[in-house]
Amino acid sequence: SGKLCYFENDEIHEFPYNNKISQVFPKSTGPAKNSFWVDSLDNIYLGLKKYGIITISPEGIFRKIENANHAKVQIIKVNATNYLFATSLLNDNRRIVSISEKNSYKVFDFEALGYVDTFPIQYFAKQSPNDKSLFISLEHIIVNLKGDSVVQQKDFNSSIIWTGFDNEGNLWISFFNGGIRMFPKGNLDSVSDVFLLENTQITSMFNDEEGAFWFSTLDNGVFYFPNILMRVYDKSTGLEGNSVSDVFANDSLVYVGFNKGFIDIIYNNRISKHSLDYSDKNKGFIRDVYGDLNTGKVWISALTSLGYFIGQNYYRYMNYTQVNSPQRMIASKGGGYWVGTAYGIYKVKNDEVVYNSRTDNFRAMISSLAEDNNGTLWFSTVNGLWKYSNKIIQYVGQENKLLSKQCGDMFFNRTDSSLWLGTNGAGVVIYHPDRRTVSQLTTDDGLVSNSIQDFFEYNSSVWVGTQKGISVIALKNGKIKDVQNITTFDGLPTNEINSIFIKDSTLYVGTGNGLVITNLKNCHPNTYSPNIVL
């Protein structure tokens, strides 16, 4: 209808001069999208298709802004950052775009802008916050104008529904065929990885003060993204499944493990699938993906075999008769590898098994393991912490009740050589073997959960994967400085975290609902303080 309303004192009011708009509607085909503005004095500006731009004062004085150049497309600048856009009647204008700023005019021919169709259906004018250049949309073409020159132009061969900028100055363009794409800093030639909701027609985007994104749609309501820069790979985007058991990245290759005997490798946004060739895929459950940076081998611990990738080529190393049900694997400082299995500890070196704990009558399932600087192996079973040193297996769990908890992961802190144990229910247990002291970090100290799945030590912080999200523990001089949590409220697809890996400031998170890849700079506390109204 073209009618306007406004919200004041908790009530919606109809604009008293809607009749002024209705009088000109028979001469128009409706309001031009995004061509509406109200100034600080309540003067209304409205762009109308095939009519022009009108203004209505608070007193109801109606005026049509002159189209001095009789241009088919009329653009006027109404303040420092806002433009209005309209078209004139078909039979009395020229195939030109007229841009008015104060008392000056700039005129561009349609063909110079790359537009050869009869008449633009959708059109927008947006000023870039980066360099103050002007972006004009003409049906399926975007043109970037700076001064009197065409800086960039791009034909998308698909009608454009909406275009605008986010808080960081990135240009967003949505298409009639579906989806919305981001162009970093408005560079139309940049290759954008962010393309969202490809099967949905997006009608607008809003980037709020907390950094979240809101997308309105033509038929599917509103979509909310807490963090648009967390890229999620799942079954719908080509992964073998949604539940990612482990992840490792190196040399532009991302190795993704699943519970059905598959490894997916992501390279240049393309996914290749690698089956471990079991007739029963349940027997190929990927327990661990371990990358040895010294050899370039990426080791895969599956339920019935041990093997490795070099690049994208897989080599089976040992079968279940040699190493039965490998669970975890780490490199040993004495050479070779320690392998924790469902039936005890193995050590493999030079393509043979050099130690098997079953010879010492130890057959417990190993859930995690780590080696200290002296070559002592520490590992966890269902009844807690053990160690293997000088060819002797010793139980450590009797020293403290917290050490009797099973650990899903463990590692030695590089700063103070303390052993961090991730338990299921008791949070993070920190053990100093030399002093035999034990401390604990739980939800009372800021952790998002006491059920720990995975650790990753990076710079001066420890990333903790849990069943309720990620906790990032900041350390200073070996002491805990701060704890920040990342959950679905921050953009994770689920709070079920299985694996965390960081490489060159890129964060990889294996979850129960896909693989998340993002830059660490996108993971920061929300410092926005909303206004409180009582």
C-alpha cells in the first residue's frame, strides 16, 4: 500500500499524511526498495518506482524532487552516508543514471555501467564505509563508482534482491536465485568463502552491535547467526557425516575423521573421501587422527587397523593382529610411537611392535596418554591415572581421589611441566608429578562444563573441548589468568565438542554437528553493553 507508520510511546501510529503518498501511487509501481529515510526534523524522503523521489514535511507539505537530467535512474544524496534511489517514467527519460550531491550532478550512461537491458527491476545505492565510493545495483549488475569513474563492475547473471554493508565494511549481495554472498571490504573481484542460505531468498541483512547477523527472507522468516565467520562443514555441504570424531590440519590439508571408517580431506574448499575399505563400516570407527610434524605422516587409529596418510594417499601400517583396536597415538622421545589400545599399551618402532603391555599382564582400555620430558609414559584407564617407567607399570590413582577419575585427554603443560587431565565430571585436574600435588578447575572457576573431551595448548592458552562448548583458559607465568567460553550463542553449530586443533591462527573444531573452521580473531569476548531501560 505504501502506507507509513511509526512507533512512539509503546504504540504504533499511522503516518497522518499517507494520503499524500496514495495520491501518486497510481503513477508508480510502488516504493523502491531501501529508498526511504527520515531526517532529524521528521522530514520523510521516499523513492518510488517509475515516478521519482518525494518528500513530505512534518506539516504535510508534499514535494517531488526535480529530476533535472530526465534520467531513467535518479539518485540523490540526503546526508553524509545515505542515498535515495528511484526511476522515472518509461516514455520521458533517457537511459542514464543521474547522481545528485548537494548542487552538483554526475551522469553515467547505462551502457558505460554495463547495463544493456530495457529497464532495471531492482536497484539500490549504497555508500561504502571504506572509501566513500558508491555502489549501484541495476537488476543483475553491481557498479562501483568513485568520483566520475567506474572503479569496478560485475555481472552476476542473476537478479539482485538486496545489497548493503556490515559493521566491518564488507559488502553483502543477495540473489533472486537464492543465497547471500559477502565481498570483503566491497571488493567485487575478491573470492568470498562466505555464501549463506543458498536455497533461500534473502530480502535484507542487519549486523547488530554484538557482531551477530540477522537475515530476513521472502518465505522463511528470519535467520540469526551469532558469528558469521565460523564456517561449518557438515553432511549437507559434502562431509561424510555430521559427527566429527577428530580433526588435524597441515599443508593446506584438513583431515576429518568419522565413526564409520571414513576420512574426509578438505583441500581448497573441496572434499575428497577416503574409505578404509571395511565391509562393515562400524569396524572402521576413527578413534584418533594424529599428525607427526617431523615425518609429515598423519596417523589414523581405526578400530581394526593402524595406518597413515602422506598427503592424500593412505597406507595401512599394521592390522588388528599386530596392534589390536588402537585408540590414541603419540610420538615417543625415544623414537617410535606409543599406541594406547582397547587392550593395553603398545610401542611401535621401525615397523615392528617393540613393546606390548599384555606381556606384563596389563590389558586395560586406554583412553588417553602423554609422555613427559624424562620419557615416562602416563596414561588413563577406567580407574584413573597410570604410568610406565623403567619397564614397570604403576598405578597413580591411589595418591588422590581426583587421580582415580578416567581422563578423555591429557597433556603436559610446557610452562611448568604439570600434567593436565580432562575428566568426565570432575573438570580439569592438574597434577605436578615432582611435588605430587593436585589442583582442580571446574565450572565454579569458569569452565563451561566439568565433562572434558579434548585439550589443545596454543601459545599462552589452553583450549578445552567439553559437552557444553569450549572453554579457553588464558595462562600467565603458568598460572590461570582468565577463562572465556564459546558456545552455540557464539556461533558453534552444537555444544558437543569432540576435537580441537589450531594451526597458523586457524581454529578447527570437530563437533557432533559438523566441522567448524574459523580464524582465531573471530573468537573473542562480547564486550557490548546494551542500554538498560527500567
